[in-house]
Amino acid sequence: MNVKAGMRAEMVARRDALAPAERARLARDLADRLVALPAYESARTVLSTMSIGSELDTRPFIERALADGKAVALPRVAGPAPKRLRLHLVKDLTADLVPGVWDIPEPDPARCPEVALPVVDFAWIPALAADRHGYRLGYGAGYFDKLLAGRGPRPYCVCALPAGFVVESIPHESHDVAVDLVLTSP
């Protein structure tokens, strides 16, 4: 097993071991910390993902962004191969989402207009873990690295995780894209 695969297994096990109430508390705390950032406050369009399973719930952040009058973009895995993320604006988390790849709720492309990454001002980029240099450990498909490759100063990218999921170093390669800020919660 390579180093990243071992780290993935360890981080998923750690996350799965968190009590549901603790995960909910961490999700609310991280959402509060994200919306307090100046880059969020000045953003017109924000990007997030819809969480599944034992991932920290992203709904508090998305609902807050919608309530704050922000345009909210969510990703959708689109083909043909090689599959890539496409971003779509959502206004209603109940009506605008359909089951996507791995049953992750994704924007319905028939209802939700597609937007290009440069339209996004602020992005909460998902990760199992991150290091202090902004490199993330994801599930291994590279979807977000491909999405962020060649980005300019926008969007401002943040990885928000509980402190125990920030490690000293994540092995990275030339195609891996670091985020601008790793935000933690105690």
C-alpha cells in the first residue's frame, strides 16, 4: 500500500470514529469560521460540495451562504472520460439536487446553470486531511486538482478540517494543487 493510500485509510477511520454529535459540532464551528473570513465576506459566488456519509456536513455553510445572498456553486461529475467536475449554481438544496456519482447530491444540470471556475470568489475545497502547506489528501480521483489546475488568484481556496486532520506533510506531485488556507477547528 502506498503512503497516500495508508493515510486515506487512517483518516477515513478517524473520521468514521467521530461521534455524530461531535461531527455536527465541528461542521457548525467550521462553517462559522469560514463565514468570518474576509475572503468569504467579500465573495459574491462561493463553491462547496455536498457531504455524504461521515464527512462533515457542509449544509450549514451552504445554507448560510444562501442566506447571506451569495451565489452558491456545487460540483457535478460529468463525462465522457476523462470525467471532470462541472460547476452549477444552486438556489434550493431540496429542488436543485439529484443523486450523482457515488450517490453524492449534485446539481441538476437541467435546472442549474453552469458557471466557470473564475466566476467563483471563495471555495471550500474538500479533503480527508491537509498539511500546513495547503496540500490536501482526497479520495484519490484528482477531481479537485484537475478543477483547480492553472487557476489564477480566484477563487480563494480554503480547506477546513478539524485540527486532528492537519498533518505535518502530505506527499504531493506536480499535478497536486495547494489551497490558499488550511482552517482548523479545535
